[in-house]
Amino acid sequence: MSFFRDLWILTILDFKRYYTWSERIVFDVLLSIIGFLSFVLVWQAVFKGGFEGIGPLTKDNFIVFILSGSIVWEFISVNLTGDGIWAFIREKYQGTLPYLLVSPANKLAFVYSKVMINLFKILINVILSLFVAFVFFDINFNGSILLAIFSLLLIFVTFSGIGIVIASLGAWREGIANVSFVLGSILYLVSGVYYPIEIFPETMQKIFFVLPTTQSINLLREIVINNASFLNVFPILSYLLIWGIALIILGLIIFKKLEKKISLLGI
Amino acid sequence: MGIIKIKEVSKSFRDKSQEILDRKNDKAKFKFLKYITYRKLVKALNCVTFSVNKGEIFGLLGPNGAGKTTLSKMIVGLLKPDKGRVLVFDKQGDDINKESRRFNVVFARANLFYELSGRENLEFYSKLYGIKNYKKKIQRWIEIFEVDKKAESKTYTYSTGEAMRFKIIKALLNQPELLVLDEPTIGLDVNMAIKIRELLKQLNKKYNVTIFLTTHYMEEADYLCDRVAILNKGKILKIGTAKEIKGLLRKNKIVEVQIKNFNSLVLKKIKDSGYVKDLEFIGVEEKIRVILKLTAKVEDFITFLHKNNLKVSSINVEEPSLADAYLYLTGQELVSDELL
């Protein structure tokens, strides 16, 4: 009987720890709905005759389609769910934060340093994915490699603002860092990483289309599938740049506010 | 010249345990509003004023929760006061961090990176502080602190004392003009604690390093500090040299008495005798240390014990120590030096 009693006590404990931030419940519910919906729509499209003709996807370009989606997602998720968002929280719990904050180290460099190590990891992942794609599949990349690299860097910088926002807010309320995982999962499902967003109902498509995550994926696909030039993708680049500037400014404002809050309330 | 100037500093924190109590007791309809209304502020520091001069060793003595760490955090720029000013090298607020190369800190409750070895930690901080020839300097400190055998091990394998030694080395790496030490000898064995005290004294003498230290240990404050401040419940009760503070009790007699068959009734009888200002237990329960009132005579107190059939095994009349002065000022004990 002690097993069941302990199981009950430990389950309640984990429940309390997991739902320390009530907003997380909203995101969890949203994720279940969207997760289920997207899988139903994917299989619906499959049974209706496949993805052929839905969005930019064809039988010939599906590997590049998937590869470009996953590469862009790596650059986005490094900021959204990577180590950066735990920058303050981890150091806070390990008790290493006071020494770092007292030191002459630039505090923003400290947050970005956590992202950089993940960036290094995803660069290796991207190289390995490309290697596997070239060795095992007969794929052709069109478009400018330089423009593709420039776009990926822009995507990384654009979303680094979100990373700073989450890291800063997460240091204040850890639940926010947890929610970023759920938020990341939702964006992953609605931004067309592995399937075209055209499988969603029209109203939802309009919402998902304006998301910077969707536009980032579109940007790389335009370059590597449709051989788009700099001028062709200029509107998307500008759109992402505006998002990037806005998010970084927001990130820095929240970061400064966090610094002030820490200095008033302590670590 | 004051390197640290604390001017009428007050700081309050919200007491979370109090929030929970209030929420449980709250019968109001709008609990959310009550939750905010009832969050109580606890004063960690209350109009604290003092300054630390260049080249001085200044000790802040106080029990847990007195506000020592709060004050240390303010000095290194980690916390801002609600009221008043904290000036370090004549800088305040965010500007304190701009002087971070001129000071360093040891917090008893902060850690080094556990995934790295002690040496790697020290190398990391050396680079961060821009220290030249840091490898040689690190090696020298490692030898002085006798942690060479542990230098290559990950810090999670360290004992409290070993970790503290590495933290102190970290704080010495940038040759700071000001060293802020929050309970630097806590958890160290007696020999190492003595060695560190000696080292701090040497650093102070040789390099004129100003040291601000908080401690539980009277012996430490007495030995090391040029001046001591007694902090209790966020208020400074007294500032002065150890001699001056002990002088507060010069006219009070301290008597150590060992009584057979000691119990709570006996204790009450002694407390209510009219001779006693304060008392504390020493080691075993039968032994008590009594501070007599200014008007009381030792002979009268002994007569009182005999008249009340209290069997005295031993009795000692002593000069007041810093611990007695502390007890006199705050009405409570600190951690005994015997625990060191």
C-alpha cells in the first residue's frame, strides 16, 4: 500500500510543480487542439491524393522542402527553446549567478553566450542533414547559397529578440520559460515546417501566414526551391527585419527591466 | 576616506510565508484582491548608516536574518536600497558595477561552476576580469590555500571547506582594493579558518586591502576587525572597535556557574532573582553564563544561590567578551565559536 500512497503524494507534488504558472495550462490545451488538428489535416491531405499541388510542394522537391523547413526551424528554435532561455534560471539554481552578475562581464553577452553554443550545435546538425540528403537522395539546391546563408543569419538574429524576452521573463517567473517550449511546439505545427500551411482551413492559414516563423520558412524555400533572387525575397527579408528590430528592442527593454527588478528584489 | 558609505539605508522584502497565511485565513469574496492587499513587507534593513575606511577591516556581526547578506549584496551592486544611498568608491546604483574590477566578493551561499574543476573556474574568472599571467597567480594561490590536490577535480566533489577556499581564491584573483566577504569561514575546519583569518590580516596589512566581512563568529570579528558593527533585525545597534563594544559591559560582572540537578525551575529562580541581566547555556545544560546587573554584586548572587539550596559545582568570574556584549545588545546568542 505504501507504493500507492507514495505514488499519490509524488504525483500531487509533480502536478503542483508542473502547473506553477497557470497560463501554461492554456498553452497546453492549445497545443493538444492544434497538434491533433494538424495531424488530422495532414492525413486528410494524404488520403485525398497527397500533397501534390498544395502550396509549393511537389513530388520532385519534397526532400528540399522538408530539409529547408527543418533547417530554418533549427535556427528559430535555438532561440525559442534552447539553452539561452534557461540562462538565468540555471545559474540562479546552481548559485553561480551572483558571481557572474558582480563580475565585469556584459550581461547581454552572458545571455547570447548560451545561444552561441546551441548555434554551434545546430550548424553541425545542418551540415550532417545536408550530407545525408546529398549522399542518400538525389537532390538539387537551386538559388544562391550566399543568399540562403544570409537569410538564415537574419532569421537567427530576428528570433534572438524572443530569446532575450523569454530568458529575461523566465528569470522572473520560471513558468514563462516552460511555456516557451509549448509555444515553440505550437509554432512548429502551424508554421509549415514539414507540410504546407495550405492544409489548414483558410481563416487559420491567414493567421499562420503572417507569423514570422512561417515567413522565415517561406524565405528559404523561395531561395532554394524557386531560385528567388535578393530582389524577389526583399519583401520577406524586410518583413523579418522589422520583426527582428521590434523583438530585439522589446528584448532589450525587458532585459533592462529584469536587471532593475533583480536589483530591487534580489536574485 | 570612506570606500563604502552607507547612508540611512532601508530595504524591505515581501514575506511570502506571511502571504500564504493571510490567504488561508482570508474569507473575503475577492481573494485575488486580498492576496495583493495582504502581502506584508518585512524590513530587512532599517535606516542603516556607517562607512568603511580605506585599509580597514570592518566586521558586521549579526544572527541569521539580521540583514548582513542584504547589505553585502548592496555593496557589490546586486541590490538597491528602497531608501538611502550606498556608495562604493563614490559610485552608487548601476555605476557600482563599473568599478567591479576594483572589488570582489565571496558569498557563503553562492557557488562555483560544478561542471568545471577548481582551476578551470579560477581560469574562467581570471579571463573575465582580464587578469594577466593568471596561470602563475592561480598556482600560487592554490599552493597558499593548500588545495593543489583538489585543483583538477570537479567542484561538486569538494567539501564545504574546499569549495570556500576556491571561492576565496576567486575573490583574490583581481587583487581587489575592496574585498566583500559574506561569512567567509563558515563550514571550514578550525585550522583552515585560522589560516584564512591570518591570510586576510596579511592581505590587509601588505596590500592595504579594505575588507568588509559579515560573520557569525565573535572570535573572528574580535581577532580580525578594526571596527565592528552589531546588526540585529535590520538595525545597527552599535559600531566601534571590539574593545569599545566589550567596554559596554565593563561594569557588568560575568559569572559562569555549574549547578547540580539543573532544571527549568532552577533556571526560573535564577532569572527572577533580581541579580541577572542576561544568561546563556554553555555546552552542557548544567553550566550557565550569567551577566549580572550593574547594581548586583557577585557575593550577593552566590549567597542567593546558597540560600536557595542550589548545589554549585563550580563558579568562575570572568571579563566580558565580544559575545557577552552581543548578548547584552541584542538579547540573543550567535553561533558559538566552539562550533567552528
